Amino acid sequence: MAGAFTLIEIMMAIAIFALLIAAVYSTWVVILKSAQVGQAAAARVQRERIAIRTLEDSLTCIQSFQASMKYYSFNVTNGQQPGLSFVARVPDIFPRDGKFDSNLRRLTFTVEATGEDSERDLVLRQNPILMDLDTDEQQIPLVLARNVKDFIVECWDTNALDWVDGWDSTNSLPPMVRITLALALDSKGSQFSSAAPVLTITREIAVPSGTLPATAQTGAPIGRGGPGNPGIPGAIGNQPPGGNPNQLRNPNNPNSPNNPGRPNNPNPNFPRNPGGFRNQ
């Protein structure tokens, strides 16, 4: 008669099998959690890069006009509620471009608490420079980065030769802007754990544009004065209002046939011009 397993042997076999199942399950759980953490970290890094790239594209398209500074102001705020606001002529591939008729828009980047868990996110709002924010932009801004721990904007001061955390010059743009964006990988509401890993990216962005002076916005030809174009005080080559009385008129101007400074003047009543031109 063949021998059979005893109860103790069966229980030991079941225990060993259970241990193997537990080891496989724990290993599988660790693998799944590692994959989720890796995917979340990769997605956060990619989102951070997209946010920085959006800021770079915006600052390289910035525009400013001295005669309309109330529309083209450059605003920087740091601290508990950091923000950055300016006007730029953005490209057609800019986020939410299809919503607007014009590429010239005011861009406002702020860090705000969004959602029910009070998560601090970097958001972007856009509006045409002559219009206020619409309801959609106010209530549903574009989220560029989530779980933002730090958003620092610094401007290069050519006088101090150093980075400053504000920009008080209302009639000019900073030559360079340094942006630091830090994202926490783990958060509970607005409270960040000190042990949570943080991803930080810093970019120094050169601003290729400058504020266009008010004298360049009138469209007056440089160097021409007179009643038709009184000139612009302070502009290179322009005469004071009223024009220069000694300035030679345009010889092709049909409205000034008796100009004594015009060579070959057909008016016989003018004698020889003391300025050197002989009238016929």
C-alpha cells in the first residue's frame, strides 16, 4: 500500500506556497509602484520643461511701447503670490492661440491654489491688450505646472550689475530675465513635505526686444520740419515745432514756386540768391 502525506507535511507545503505567493505579490507591488513613481516623475519633468519653454517663447516675443505704457507694462511680483505679466506677439503655435483673433496679447503667469486640495499650480491667462479677461480665462486658466513649490522671477539690473527680484523701470524692459521653477513630487494640499523630492529648473532668458521710444511712434519722417511736419522735439534730425526757417524747401514741391533757396527758380522777380543759388 502506497504511503500518503501526513497532515503536518501538507500544512508545511501550504505554508511554503503561501510564502512564495506573498513574495511574488510584494515584488509585483513594488514594481508597479516604482513604475508609477517613474511615470509621474517623467510627466512632471516634461510638464516643467513645457512650462519653462512657454515662458521662454513668451519673453522672446515681448513688445513694449513707451507712448502706451498703460497697455504694455512689464510687471514682476515675487513672494507668497508670485507672478509675471507682459505683452507679447506670440506665434501661431502658442497655447490656446485658436481662441483669439490677434497674436498680440497680454500674458499673465501666476501661482494659485486650484482644486479642492488647495494645490498650488502655475497658470497662464491671456487677453487682448484692449480687452479684459473673459470669463473662461478667469475661471479656467491654462495650467502649466502642478505642485509648484517655488516660482521666482529675477531681472538683470544693468546699473547694479546684479539680479533683482523686481522691476521698477516703467519705461524699459530688462535685458535678461532669470526664472526658477521648482515642483514638489509629493504634496498634501498646500503643505509640502520637507523630505519630498523637488525638481528645480533655472533658465536665464535674454530679452531681444526693447521699449520703442514715444518719438518713434508718430510716423514722422526723421529730419523733416515745417508746417506740414512740425517735427518731434528730442528726435534725431528733427527740428523744433514750426520747422527751421533757414531750411531749404523741397525743389520738387509745387506749392513753393517762389522759394529763394530753390535753384533755377522761374520767378524773375527774385535777384541773385545770397545763399549761392542763382535764380533765372
